[in-house]
Amino acid sequence: MNMIDLGCLDYHTTYAMQERLAEAVADGTSPETLLLVEHPPVYTTGRGGRRENVLDPGIRVVETNRGGDVTFHGPGQLVGYPIIDLGRRGRDLHRYLRFLEELLIHVAADFDVAARRESGRTGIWTDGGKLASIGVGVRRWVTMHGFALNVANDLSPFSPINPCGIVACPITSLSVVLGHHVPLAAVSRSAAERFSPLLDAWLPCRESPEPAP
């Protein structure tokens, strides 16, 4: 498993990197990889995104091949892009989503924040609102996209959208919940340390990929 901290990098460059890595992992020429990154401000939407969830018509939204609806990425938010070969890990996309939620719940707990799942909604939540969003894509059973965990980011850019397609969705961050600034670097280290052990527990790797149906 490669862990790569990209620092602050624009969305389009990171997207292209994901695509190259996904092809290499599918071809067996690269190991599975977790990209951790902080993006300059950008709105993105998934395949099923609805335009009416962008409340300000002046907002430019980048369309992607992930699942989910519109969201915002910006400085102070930890974004993770796992490039994982589900062909070797059971081909269970539902379990993969639950693994990402479990990862984020553990990371939040490392900073004394109690987060949880909400039935019927992907992501993790606190009593004060949604803490992290998840949206993934799969190509040749290799994952792209991933999660966005609000750490110390400005939350006001979520106001002109219905985040993840949820009307009047409350959004929070680790810093808001705790009432003090949480360093992004510390949260990134927690995610990197917890990722592989949890992945192997939830989706153990097989010796060879499952045969195509």
C-alpha cells in the first residue's frame, strides 16, 4: 500500500493522477494507493447530481464520474482518494463504503469527536451535523474518488448548495465540534495510520483477483 500526501493540489491534477493510478492498479503494475490531499476551493458533483442542488447559478461545478451529488472542497478539509483493487477484496462495493465510514469514525475518535453513521445516508455525522462526505467510482473493480473530512475548513461555501443533495443539510467540522483549531496534518497522519489495518480487516486481500462473471 502506497500512502502519498500531496499537500495542497488542484482538483483537476489530482483527478488525472487518480485515473493513471487506477489503470496501473487494474493492470497490476502499481500497488494500491491512498492519496491524501487538500484542494483549493472547488465544487464537484457526481454522476447522479441534480442541478437544482446548486442554489447559486453562478457557481461553476466540476462534473465527475463518482457517485453522489454536489459537494465542496477547500483548504482545511482532508480529502482521501483510495485506489483500491476490489477485484482482490471481494467485489463488495457496499462493504467498501461502510469501511470508509468506519475509517472516518475512527479518525474522528482520535480527536475525541464522536461520529456515527445515519441510516440511508452515506458519510458520517455528529450531533451538530455532517462531518464527512463519501462518493466513489469504480472502474475495472478499482476504486477512485473517496472521502472528504471537514477538519478546519470554512463551512460557508456549503451554504449555496444542498450538500450531497440533502436540503438544509447541517455541516460541521472537527474544529467546530471541539471549539478549537485542529491541525490538518495531524488528522492526515491519523487517516494514513489507520487506513491499511482497517482495510485488511474489512476487505482482506486475496491471492488473485476474482474471475470476471
